[in-house]
Amino acid sequence: MRLDDAFGFGLRALTGARSRTWLMLLAMAIGVASVVVLTALGEGARHFVANEFSSLGSHLVIVIPGKVETTGDTPPLVGGTPRDLTLEDALALERSSAIQRIAPLVLGAAPVSYRQLERDITVMGSTADLMPIRNLELARGKFLPETDPTRESAVTVIGDKLKKELFGNRRAIGEWVRIHDRRFRVIGILKPLGESLGMDIGDIAVIPVASAQSLFNTEGLFRILVQAEGREAVSRARQAVIDIIRQRHDDEEDITVITQDALLSTFDDIFRSLTYTVAGIASISLAVAGILIMNVMLVAVSQRTAEIGLLKALGGRRGEILSLFLIEAGLLSVAGSTIGLMVAYGGVWIMGRIYPDFPLLIPLWSLGAALGISLATGLLFGILPARHAARLDPVVALAGR
Amino acid sequence: MIRLERINRSFMVGDETVHALRDIDLEMAAGDYLSIMGPSGSGKSTLLNILGLLDQPDSGRYFLQGTETTALNETEQAVARRDHIGFVFQSFHLIPRLTAAQNIELPLMLAGVEPAERTGRVAAVLEQLGLSDRARHRPDQLSGGQRQRVAIARATIMQPALLLADEPTGNLDKHSGDEVVQTLEQLNSRGITLVVVTHDPEIGGRASRRIRMVDGAIDPGHPMTGSG
């Protein structure tokens, strides 16, 4: 038998029994489309959660002066250390490739006044990088300028609560406030973000770190916030911090480095369970698709036992009869999978239009799995009954039993 | 051309063994016209299936054109069916989605004949059977007699030496049945060996040689007319 004849026979078999062919195409298409769309939704959810988590600043390493010897104790706010953590220490950390950016922190309480109003608040001295590290957002104005951190500058960014208490509904940007005995110009107002690092950022004033050092008359830093290059770089960053500071502190490890290990492991747990969920969704829909295809193919081929008997009576060899059905099942599987893929991509495109914020991704492995399963089940369950029929006695097959 | 020696065939029906054929001996020459008659269950269809290599005997030997077919494997038997044997069934067994011409073409397709040659041969057979204007009709657009003649065309397209017909008129009215029988007899007159299984004594009686089967054996009391 010629190959083009076999393909022609298969095509005629498919176009000759239209309703059956459409049913099988539908089963294939639904199977493929459901696998692809469901995994796209699952992957989308996973990415959504992953993005939300990374915006929490999980690559953070916090450096505190003083060595905590006992575990279970809270880190000392000001350790009685022989050496302060200085601004130079902080700037030296930027050399490490594992560290993306740093923000030195000086903290103190001071009265802030505007005209007759005065409030006692927390004053935070830092640099421009504090904003990306803590994911601060501005309601208005600008954050601290990106200048040399060792230079003083009389500007401040205030929390929204402080702004309301001092200025009410009036314009605050450009006004001068007095902090302790110095005057600072308000250049920005923070958006309310709730608690951050255990502080209410609505009630603070941020000023350049050098200004804070001279305001509170201290060389030592309260903390250094270090942002690693990524989640994987956190442990390298931690080691780099310890090495650099030890080198600068005469080979003495007099700092405490905190990573958000607990947060990270929670993140990993959630991440892993989401991955399992997606895999579960995919395997269930693959199984459903496979069974759907299997059923339709089984019914279709067993309806044609008599035809197989006839082909045997006409002198068709077993291999020839099998290849006829293999080609037919192959054509059907390819067509069904193609339709399924088109439906899936169309569906994902439409969902992307409706929910533009939700990241919908079609993972490559799901495409492969969907196509693989539909082709495999299509061919397998097209061939198995045909193989059974081709092995039958021609007399029995002709009778259609 | 055909020689059967002590052919036996039995089936299991439930726990009972039914002897469909018992020690059948039969010899036929090329160009013979043989009818097989007998009541239901007498084994006449089983005999036809064995002649057509659709069924294998439990014991005995079957020579077809000098070859012992019982020694052939499955594939060799399929090729022998394709090249030497044509079948005509009571229920036609046409493939409903294919046109008359495509149905007739099937054996040529299975044999791997070039498409150009196939078209010519199919047209010739259609012409010969007076079906040229029905070539592009599907079976459901044909009358019963036309369907059976398409089936005969399919059975003879490979120019087989042996044509086997199992109740060829069983599903047809008298008029169409006569037409079909005449078509078969025409083919026989051109040299094809014809075996017809039938209930109908009138049709069976037309054969030059007649056998009657009873309980799986050829009835010896029945007169065998014509030469072997």
C-alpha cells in the first residue's frame, strides 16, 4: 500500500463520519485546552504570589552593632561594643557583589516644631537608598537626594501623620520645620504604609544620615540595612558583611547580622505548595483529557470492526490495516491538539484582556505535556482497539462482533 | 485448481463442540460453477470461509492453485486472498463513506497499484457491469442490486481466479437478485471459478455442479451434476 493512499483513506474516514470526527476533535481540544489554560492560571497565581512576596523586601540583611552571645534574646538596641558601626563601615559594604544597596540608619527622638506646634517624634537619618530598600512610597514631593552620604543637608521627608498634625490641610512641601535646634526644609511626604521595621512611618522625619549624626552628636550607626542582589544571594551577602566588618574592626566580629530566615522559609513553603498545586491541577486535567480521548476513540474504532474485517477479506495485511488506523488517529490527534492550542491561547488572551494585572503565563512544560498526552492517548486508543480487531478472525470481524 | 482433503472444523458453543465440517473432500477445476445448499447450520458458510482463507480448518489440507494454503502464515494468506480470491457478501459490506468507484478501488489500493492505473481499471469494470453513471454515488444512493454489483466489481477488480458468493441474493428482491446472478454467471462464463452458497433452490439449481450439505458433511445421496 502507498503512503499517500493511506493518508487519503484516513482523511476520507475522518471527513466521512463528520459528527464522530467532531466529537473526537472536541474531546482532544477540550483536553489540550483545559491542561494549558489551567496550568496557565496556576502559574499565573504562583507568579502573582511570588511578586507580592518579593515586594516585601525579603532579600534584606540587617546589621546591628554588638555581638549577641546568647540566642533567643532580642538584639541589643545599643550594644556596649568596643567599636561603633560607622558610616564608613556601611559604605565599605557596597564593595561586595552580593550586595545590591545599603542604607545606614541613625535613630533618635527629637522635638519637631512648625510655628507654634511641636511634636516629639522619631528622627531617622539615612540615605536615598532607604526608599527602595524599605519599599517606601511618596505621597508628594521627593525623597532624600542621592548625594554623598557624608555630607549634611538641611532637608527632611516626613510621615503623613506628622504632616497632618503640623500642617493640617496646608501645603507642607517647601516649608521649614525645626528639629531640635536646626531648621530643615520639607521636600517630601511619605505615603502611609503602616508599620515598617517595627516603626510607624507615619510619625517620623527622615533626614540625611550625616545631618542626623551631627544632630544627635554620634558617630555610631543604629543599624545598616543591606539589600542582597537576590533571594539566593542573601547568605553570600551575610557572609560578605561579616567578612568586611571584621576586616575593618581589627579582626573582631563585633556585629550581629540578621537575615529574614523565618520569612524566607515561610516563603519557600508557600512557593513549594503552590508549585505542587499547579502540578496537581495539570495532572488531573491531563488525566481527564486522556480518559475523554480514550473513550471516544474506543467507541469509534469498535464501531468499525466490520470494516476491519472487510479490509482483511480484501487481502489487507495486519500491518497495513494497523497503519491505516494509526495514520487516521495521528491526523485526528494533531488536528484536535491544534484546535485545543488555539482555544487555549485565545482563552488566555481574553483573560489577559479582562484581568490585565494578573500575570497569565503558559508554561512550556504544560504545552509539552498536553500535546504529549493527547497524541499518546489518541494514538494508543486509536491503535489498541484496531490492533484487537486486526487480530480477530476475519469471519468474526466481518460480523461486527 | 482446488482440492480439499479431509477438512474438519469445529467450534465451541458454550461447553458443546459443534462439528461444522466433517471430513470434507472436494475437488474443483478452473472455470467450475458450484452451488452449495443446505439448511442453516449445515456448515455451508464455514466451508465457503475456508475456501476463501477467512477461516482455518482444524485438520485436513487445502490446495489452492497447487499451493497448500494450510501451510501459509497469516500475511501470506492475506496476499493470497488479495490476489486470487474475490468475495461477495449477503450484506454487501460496502464502506458507506466511500463512493462506488472508491469502494471498487480498495483492493487495488491495498495491493499498492499506481493511482493512474487504478482509475483505468475501475472505469473498465464499472463499464463492464453497466455502473459507469453510478461511479460517484455513495452506497446509500444506490439500489440493493446496484450495491451488490458494486461489491462484485470490487471482488473481481484484482482478476481473481476464484469468486466466492455467500447468499449474494439474500438481501435482494427477485428482480435485482436475478440481475446479480446473471452478472456472476457472466463472469463465470469468462473463466472465473464461481462458488455460490444459497438457500434458494432456484438459484442453486442454476449451477452446473451442486452440492448439498447436511450436518457438516456433503450429502452423498444428492446427485452431483456436471463434471468435477
